[in-house]
Amino acid sequence: MAIADTIEAPTRLEGKYGAIVVCWILGLGSLVSWSSMLTIEDYYSLVFPKRRYHPARMLTLVYQPFALGTMAILAYNESKIDTRKRNLTGYILFFISTLSLLVLDLVTSGKGGTGNYIGVCAIVAAFGVADAHVQGGMVGDLSFMCPEFIQTFLAGLAASGALTSALRLITKAVFEKSSNVLFLAISTFFEFLCIFLYAFIFPRLPIVKYYRTKAASEGSKTVSSDLAAAGIQTEAASREVEADDKHQRQRLSSKQLFFQNTDYALDLFFIYVLTLSIFPGFLFENTKSHHQLGSWYTLVLVAMYNVWDLISRYIPLVERLKLKSRKGLLFATMSRVLFIPAFYFTAKYGGQGWMIMLISFLGLTNGYLTVCVLTEAPKGYKGPEQNALGNLLVLCLLGGIFAGVSLDWLWLIGSNEQF
């Protein structure tokens, strides 16, 4: 009898809705600090003039190499890394980095200068390292659980952008020259909450214990600490797996998993290449500010992207609206290249209404396709393979983001902006 079967069937659903809520908050905490920085790029553009520092583009460019490099190392060693320690390390690093950014802003009184800019960039690099720990670790961990968990986690990621956008609009309405202290204080609180929830609440939920015990019985060594934290011994599972030579021989390597899911990897890569080549750099530095909305224009664009990105991540919950065809996903992803000329001509000749509609559709397709890919790809694999595939897909996602923020600089060619 497998160890997972020692947990009675009725208990497998206990704690499901609690786990969904926790996954949403964990997703929020995975990106809320970085979303705060993206949402208040107008603040950093004032503190660090964009003609010299280009904060809307440079901070993102600093963030991504650290996220991608760290993720590559973690994905390569995924089967040997304890998921609990990995995720807690990420959330703790997010907490320390966000608190450091808050302290830096208070100590310098929001003043600019090259020294302060270097300090901000160093903290942003730490955000990238934390992101690689958390996003890859959580997606891998949730990939062998029910699809609702990973969908909710991804919705939490998008909710961080919607939350910070709403706060930015409110603070701008009340305080025209508000600083980023409020955003960073809220982000610091959420990071601390995520540490508590992941360390003490999530591993003790019955449904989570069931899926992790099942993964351990299938050969996963990454869940040992989480099971120990839940009071479950895994020695029996280890003996069971060691005796099951046939199962060991059938386990796919990371290379085999990648080649079996190349289309999913390309989907995520190109989704984020396109999105990050436009958002947020193009919005802050290449859109006109003389529309009726004036200084509110870019903030409204960012808010509309974040809101529709969040809404779209719930659409796949309706089975009839979920795109499951692998060819269909690839076609939908590649067709988004049409956004490039659409944004160019809309920014140059179109009105603000057309741009708001276009950025909303960018967010809609980004969130929807991301959830469809990450919930469909793990199906049909064992727990250890699902964990490994989740890490590989996040690596491709981060690779797409890095390529996108690099290509975003091409919008400056022929513009009035100078390096």
C-alpha cells in the first residue's frame, strides 16, 4: 500500500478552499514587491530622471539576469533541492529586500543621485534572486497538486499588480507627490505574512499533506521537510521507492521532459517576450502625456493592464472557455506579435481610448494564456516529473521576460530619448 493511501479519501478534500486562499496570498507575495516598483515608475522617473537613468527600463533589466541566472541553477538541481527551504529562503529574501528599500527611501528622503540609484539597483537584483526561488519553487510544488492551486497562485501574482495600481491611483488623487513608502510598507507586511503562511499553515492542510505524501511515494525527495513539518514520516515512502526499480527506470529526465514539452516552453517564452517588450518601459517612456488624462495617463494604462491580467487568469476556470489544444495555444501565442505594430501606430496616431483598449487586451491575453499553459502542461506525469517540468517552464518564462526587457530598448531607436 502506498503511503498516500493511508490518508482516508474524505480527508483529501479537507482544507481545499483554505489552500486556495493561501495559494492566492502566496502568489500575491511572490510579486507584490516588484509590482510596487513597476507601478510607481513615475515616482522613480522623477527621482532619477529618465533621460539619464531610464529607471522604467533599467530596473527591469537589472532584475531579470539575476532571476534568470538563479532560476537556471535551481532548475538544474531541482531534484536535490528541498522545496520548503527554497521557498522560505525566497520569501525571507523578499521581506529583507523590501524592508531595505523602504529604509533606503526614508534615509535618503527620496533624493536621487548615482549612489542611491546603485543602492536601488542592488536591492532590485536581490528581488530577482528571491523571485527565482519562490516562483519556480511554488509552481513546481503546486504542479503535482490540483490545477486550482496553481491557477490561484498565478491569479495572486496578477493581483499584486492590480492592488498596487489601485493604491497608486488613490495616493495620486490624495497626495500628488506621494512617495513609495506606503507601497513598500504594504509589500513588507505581505512578505512577512507569506513566510508565516508557508511555514506553519500550508503544510498542515490535509489536502496538501495528501498530495505531498503521494509525491514522496512516487520518488520525490523535495517534499521531505514539508512532510516533516506536517508531522509525517517519509522513511516508508523512501523504502517503497527504492524497491520499485521499474518506476525508477521509467522516470523521465529533465532533458526528456523539456523535449516532450517544447511547445509549452515556447508558449511561455514568447508570451513574456512580447509582453515585456511593451510593458512597462514603452508605456512610461514612449507614450504621449499630452492627452486629456495628462500625468494620469501612464498610471491608467498600467492599471488597466493589471486589472485585465488578473481577470483573465480566472477565465480558464470555466472549462468551455479554457484553451487546451497545444496547437491552439501555440497559434494564439505567436499571433500576439501583431501587438507590436498595433502599439506603435496607436501611440503615434491613436487617441487615449484606443491605447487603453489595446493595453487591456495585452493584459487579457497574457494572463489567460499563462494559466492555460501552466495548468495543462503537468498533466499525465508523476509528482517528481511535474515538479521538474514546473521549474523548466518557469525558467522559460523568465527567459522570455529577460529577452523582452532587452528588446524593449529598441523602442528608443529614432525617438527623442537619449542614452
